[in-house]
Amino acid sequence: MDDKIYTISELSDYLNNMMAADPILQDLWVRGEVSNFHHHNSGHMYFTLKDNHSCISAIMFRGNNRYLKFELEEGMTVNAHGYVGIYQPRGNYQFYIDQLEPAGKGALYLAFEQLKLKLSQEGLFAVEQKKAIPLLPQKIGVVTSPTGAAIRDILAVARRRFRNVSMLIVPSLVQGEQAASQIVRGIEYLNQRADIDLIIISRGGGTIEDLWPFNEEMVARSIFCSQKPIISGVGHESDYTIADFVADLRAPTPSAAAELALSSRLELEKNLTGIYNRLVNAIQFQLANSRGKLSALAGRRVFSNPQELLATQLQNLDDLSRRLELTMERTINKKREKFIFLNGKLEGLSPLKTLSRGYTITSKTGNIVNSIAVIEQGDLLITRVSDGEILSRVEGKREDELDG
């Protein structure tokens, strides 16, 4: 009963101190598969590292995981560096990670593949999204280091192929942590200028770490959103970056980017000369052909005596004129005869013709009097005769006496 009795906290402190004093447990790499992964709102990552026989709880604080180039995923096998300690509130021992990389693949390579897949699924690499590269840009904006080999190569190509082109160099870091944001600002600045026809983003070759700014998501989205067409000329021919896939045109080197941007003046002059010569030959052929046709036509009799060409037409015109006159005369006579006939019939039916034979028409207040029953003594009557009207007053009326 004389043995010391420890509290749970004392035991946890003891074990924690033992682990802290062990150099292996304080600086070691372990390999395991990520399980039960949870990225907390605080930014800390909680997960389990396991193999076929054992597992250990692991935590990677925000201050460490913020520098990860790839996205940690469930089921991923990783190499983790850190130390082992006790989480005393639960009495669990766990692995505190400060470095993490994919097992079998480099972190940057994995991040490249992850971002490439993500942006491809969003359609940022689609061919139909690519903008056309102008044939002869008046002014080109170049986002690159003003002191690097890339800009020297671009300017050398420009001087050789087309001296008249104007170039605006937007200085930017092309490697390091600040490079991506500066490249984005350069692209945005050039998009605000109305005088820029084309943008080149470029740098020379290097390791994947050196080229990494051109694999950043912010740079890719800036290229995709650009209103100006963009040529990407990054690294050497074997180097591919995310910027290459998003850009409207990928060039294998900075020099190639300038060559793609600038059509050769000599080639243009040669093409124009060829077109001019073909045009002159075509015109000369047409002129010679037309002269031959004209000579053949000029030898015809009709051109020496042009009246013959019109003789038949003039005679036909006279014939048509005579036929027109005869047709009009016959038509008028028929119409005149029909008019006389109808006029005779109309006169036979005319009330005035009837009146001229001694008949009259009597009316009372505008109404025709056709019976003595409609008049009374004293009524005013109007009697229409052939040459005027007679006004009379009724003094009386007498009915006809019918026989029988």
C-alpha cells in the first residue's frame, strides 16, 4: 500500500514527457493511407493514418497545411513528417504532422494532375473556348520578367520577323510565391488597354518548382477570363503547364511564342507578290481574250452597216403600229354601234319620252298621285309635263263610271 498512486493527468504528463524525450518520436517520417479525413472549419485537418495492421490518429494544423500544393483526399497514401504526442483530454496518442507529401508522386506533380482534371471538367481547356490569334497584331503585351532570357528571345524574333510591331512589356516575377499574383495583375492590366491586340505570357525553362506560378489556379482562371487572346510560351518544348492548356495557343518556347504571334514579313511580302502576279496575269489573259472577241465581232457585216441590224426591227415596228391602229378602229366602231343601240333602248324607256307624247305625272307633296283617293279638295298638286311643271289647286274630284 506504500506504492504511489498517480492521477490520470499525471500519467498522461509522464507519457507525454517520455515521448518528448525520445528523439525518434519527435522527428520521424511515417507512411500510411488517409482515412476518416475531415477538414475542419478552423482550417485544421483531422484524419487517421493506417496500414494493413495498425492505425494512428493524425492532425495537421492550419499553419502547416496551408502550404500544401495538392489536395489531401480520402484513401490517398502519403508520407508524413512530424512527432508523436499525447492528446491529454482523451488520453490518446496521435501524430502531429508538419510536412506531408504523396507517396510515389511528388506533391507538385499530384497538385498539377488534380488541378488539370478539375479545370478540364469545368471546360477551361475546351477548343470552342479558344479565341482566334490576330494575323498581324499592331501591339502585343508581354507579361514576363524584364531581365530574363525569355524577353530577349521574344524581342530578337520581333526584330527579325516584323520590326513594325509594337510591344508593351509588363514586368512580373515568373517564379516564387508572389509570381502568380503578379502574372494575374499583368493580364488584367493588358485587358484594360484598348490598344493591345494580343498577350504573351512567358518565361524560360526550369524545374517544376520554377514553373509552378504558371500552374496556379488563379493564373489559369485569369487566362480563361481574358478578353484578349493569349499565347503561352513557358519553359522548353517538353515542359507543359496548366497555363498552356488554358491559353488560346500554346508555344513550346518563348521564341516560338513570338514566331506564332508575328507572321513573317518576308512570307507576307512573298504571298502578296504571288497574288499580285496572278492577278496581273489573269487581267492580261482576260484583256487578250476580249480583244480577240472584239476583233471577230468588228469584222462582221452588221458593224460595217449597222442599219441592217435594225431593218427587220423597224419593219416589225411599222407592222405592229398598223395592226394597232386597225384593232383600235374596229374596237371603237363596235363600241359606237353598241352605244347607239343602247341609247335607243334607253330613250324608248325614258319618262321624258313618254311626257313628250302628251302624258303627265302628278304629285302631291313629293308623292305620285295614282288615285283620286289620295287627294282632297284644296290640295296643291304639281303636274309634270314635257317642258316644265304646272301648279294647281283641287276644287273637286270625280270618279270614273264603270260600265255594267
